[in-house]
Amino acid sequence: MSAAPVRVRFAPSPTGMFHVGGARTALYNWAVARNSGGTFVLRIEDTDAARNKPEWIEGIVNALAAIGINDSDPTFEGPYFQSHNADRHRKAAQQLYSAGRAYYCDCTREQVKERTGSEHLGYDGFCRDRGLASKEGRALRFRTPDQGETVVVDLIRGTPAFPNDAIEDFVIARGDGSPVFLIANVVDDLDEGITQVIRGEEHLSNTPKQQLLWEALGAEPPVWAHLPVIVNDKRQKLSKRRDKVALEDYLSEGFLPEAMVNYLMLLGWGPGGDQEILPRAELERLFRIEDVNASPAFFDVKKLTAFNGEYIRALTPERFITACAPWLTTPYAPWRPEAFNQAVFESVASLAQTRLAVLSEITSYVDFLFLDEPVNDEDSWNKAMKAGAADVLRDARAEYATAEWEVENLKAVLVRAGEKHGLKLGKAQAPIRVAVTGRTVGLPLFESMEVLGRDRVLTRLDTALERLITQQR
């Protein structure tokens, strides 16, 4: 008998921005589905009406699409909505009650605490044999087996065993009859034919309860795989209150989706060998969920940024120009919209491409071309305008007024000006660069001057000289 086709699922709740940890979980599920010729199911767990927002649902779909997971691929199925399956959740809860696997309970939290002496010991089974009928305000609890243990087969963590007498009789339906997450999650997985549940390790504590529900409903549990937690540089779990965790934030800063995919795939898993930057298809081909490490995975922003720089440099010139477009317009661009010139930008794009770590940096590299005056960066000014800067500016300006306006000649002029005052080119060009571009770091100076043009360069050199003279008075 052949094995059932692999069906995995990604089941986020629409209660906020799309977490990078969720993105990793989705990518791992996607890789398993594609490797096996299986199916990736997207399920939106939207039963928390108080916290759900339509824009969060749209955000999930858009974020997944940004990292290449969408319905354009036959691997993808959905999205399904948990709220649409509410009747099945209720019927399953009643099925367990009818089979004697669940019972009604009217205990309050305060009563349980009074009997056990602690709010941390869990439910004490007080109503197990009271034979209460369904009534408003009475919760429905699952009757956990008294003996034995529940063994979870986990592809990453082995076979952890949970003594059944340590698992409380947990609630499966609230006092108003609405099913809780545990049973809704199991019923949805059952109905959607899920064969492998790949999710974050924070769900591991729920797994024995869910496995008991699978078995009580007469179904074979799926294979489980609980992914390692992602931590920051202090080895604390990534938190939206403390860390930048939203995938959308990284994309809006100019991290390329393909760089994000590559880096996130390596959070807990490696393809083997020394090479880490690999095409997506190769990462997916090599990925095996059994090879994921159970230890916490460090989200290293510096390493991600280095990855991103590599991916930017690998773009075709045309793709790079297109990718930069959002940052060359409002609200990112600091210049007047009418001041931007696409042809001018394209003439320096290749110079910028080799220097960017994230796409949003493009504005600081090219703003001097489109602003009426360069930015006023006081730190750059103070570093560059040392003793002798005015002499270099003055001599270079005099030659630039009539020099052939070409890169090598512009460089030769500055070499001569520097030598005249005992300065090597690196020192001599600092005041020129700051006068022309506003910063000590940027595109190659002489190529920048050539594109900016003689008149604008001379005007900026004059402005810098006037400022220096004023300061020296």
C-alpha cells in the first residue's frame, strides 16, 4: 500500500505583522511539499475575532507571495479560513462527549485554585464523574487517560514521552459552546488531510493534547516536527516588543526577498559544505526536515545584511535599477519629484550597485545629483575640512574652471593640487568630496563630478570655500 501524499500546512493567525519566524516555518513547509511532490496548505486561523483584522490577512498573503509562496504554483492550496469550519469543530466536540471521551464541568478558576492550593497545578478532575449535562456556562473537558504515556514522534526532537497523569483534563469547548484552539486545530488538520505538522517549538507543549484528540477522533496523528526557537544577539527569543521581527519591515528597508529566503532557510538548517548563498531551487532540493537542528537559531542581522549585499551585487543592471525605484520617489527620496532624472540615475547605477548593503541606502548615494545643494552632514564636514582644505579647494577650483571634463583629467587636477600642498590623493579628495556630495563616503568621486557637471561642481566648491572663509574669520 503506497503512502499518502504529503500534505503540510502553514496556519498563521491574522493578529499582527508577519513574523520572520513565521516566514521560516512557511519556507520549511514549502520545501517539504515541493521535495515530496506534495501540497502546501495555507490556513488562516481567524477565530479570535477580537484581534483579527482584514488587513492582517492581506498582509499574510502578500508576505508569503513576496517570498515566493503563492497560488501560481500547483504546490499551493488555500487559503482556508478556520472560522468557516466552526460547525465541524462543534460537532467533533460533541462526538467526543457522546463517546464518553469528554464531560461537562462547571468549576470556576477560583474553585479549582481553592481545592488545589495553587493556580499552577491545573484542573483536578472534580467534575469527571458528576455526570453534568450541557448547560450555559459549563465547559466541555477532554477526559485524559489515567495511565500510560503519550509518545510524540518528532522528526527534529526524537520521541518525547508525556505521562498521561501529568496532562490535565483540558477544555475543548468553552461555557458558551465555542470550541477552543486545540480541537479546532486538530479538526482542521483532519479535514485538510494534513500528514506532517511542521511548526515552532512553542507548540510542543500542546502536542500531546492534540495527539490524544487525533486518536480519540479515530484518526492516526500526523508526523510532528517542532522547529527551534529564533533568538537575538542576547540569546533571547525574538520579540516584537524588543526586536525588529516583521518580514515587511525588512522588505521595506530594502532587503531582497531572495536574500531573506536564503537566510531564513539557514536558521536551524544547513545545506552542508562551505557555501551558504545558494539559489532557492537548490536550497529546496537539499532541504530535509530531519536535518534541522533542535538548538536555538541566532538571527544575525549583520549576516543577513551581508547576504543581502551579495544578492544586490548579483542582480542584473536592469533588475537593480527596477529594484531601486521605490526608494527614488516619495516618501523615501529627499529631493523634489521634478528634480529626479532617470537617465542620470541609470548612468551611476552600476557604481552604486557594488556598494549597497540594502536598497534603501541608494538615496544617500545619489541624492547629491538631485538636490539643489548637497546634504549638510556636519560630521563629514568636520572630518574633511581640516587645515589646508581651503587651499586644495581653491587650487582645484581654479583648474576645474577650464579643464577637460572627463574622469581621468578631473583626477589628475586633484592629484596636482594635493601634491602642491603635500597631500596624497586620499587626503586631497576629502574636502572636494564633501563639498560636492556632502559626505565623506559615497560613489567614486571623479565619476560623480563628471555626471554632476562643471557648473554645479564649481558652484558647490565656491559655496564650500565661502563657508570655510567665514569660519576662519
